[in-house]
Amino acid sequence: MEVRHVEARRTVKILVRIGALRALLRAARLSWRLVRDPRTPLVHKLFLAAAVALIVSPINWLPSAIPIVGQMEDLALLALALNVFLKRVPAGLRREHEAALGLV
């Protein structure tokens, strides 16, 4: 179990170095605001909820025993789900929340 923890820590260090983790956190904050906004269409909220459920489920496409690749799978799926969600939300609504977070 400790080996997986060490590998996960290495993965996070790599992501921090390339700035992907910061972008992922920004997208997560923006998505959280949009999910809580009643003007966001329900179908988009359900898509994001289903994607998060897939990520936290015990089913893995790539086994976590493979160093780094197993952990990267979950992060890649999260990034993809957030990206699709943010692209499908109405642009005006997204811009409003980006401005409120100071992302513009």
C-alpha cells in the first residue's frame, strides 16, 4: 500500500511541475460553482456527476499496480470530464463565474 502512496506522490509532483495540477484545480473550482448554480442545465450536472462516480468507483481501466499510469488514469478522466462539462455549460454563465473567481 505504501508503494502506491509513494507513486501517487511522485505523480502529483510531476503534475505540479508542469502546471497541470493548478489548471485542474481552477477547473474544479469553476465547475463546483457552476454545479451549484441553478441556471446550469441539469443534463450537464448529471454528466459531471456520472463522470465523478466512475472515477471514484473501484473499477479501473488500468490497474493501479502499474506505476504512475494507474494514478494518471483517474486524473486524466477527471480532467476530461471537467473540460467537457465546462465546454457544454452556456458561455455567458461560465464567463460570469470565471469573473467571480478572478480567472478572466
